[in-house]
Amino acid sequence: MMTPQQLADIVAETERAGLVDTHLSDLRAAFPELHFTWCMDDDVCGPQPAAQGKGFNVYLVDGSNHCLCFTPSLEAASGVVIAELGEDDD
């Protein structure tokens, strides 16, 4: 389960730190109960982002069943995908 404040903190921290490799380690340390993944936004097909930041979208992942799936629900979220926007997407 994720709270609205956690989502806001993840977006704010990602905007502050920038889209750098070491940022995922920092997020994992700050939010050990969540799984974090990084990809390009055009690799994500279908769901609407749960949040947006400067240069990235944030998607939520539900891992409660045997397979991971995107979810719009903070209550079901066990992970986060930070999806970097390409230059054409900004």
C-alpha cells in the first residue's frame, strides 16, 4: 500500500535528484517497502500515469497476485515505475 504523501515525495525527490542512475538506490533506501523500476516512457503501453514530474511519468505496480500489473490504485501499489520522457515527449 502506498499513500498519497509517499507518491508526492517520490515525485518531488525525483525532480530534485534528477534522472540519474543512483537515484533508484536512494529511493529504495527511503521507501524499502516499495519496488522501483526505471524505463523510458515509450516502453509503457496502456496505463495512465499516477503522477507526472519534470521529464518523467510515474506508474504504479501491483504485485499482490502471481504476475505484476499496472494499477491506478495507491492501495494496491507495491511498486513504482519511473518512466523517463524522451525529448519529443516533454
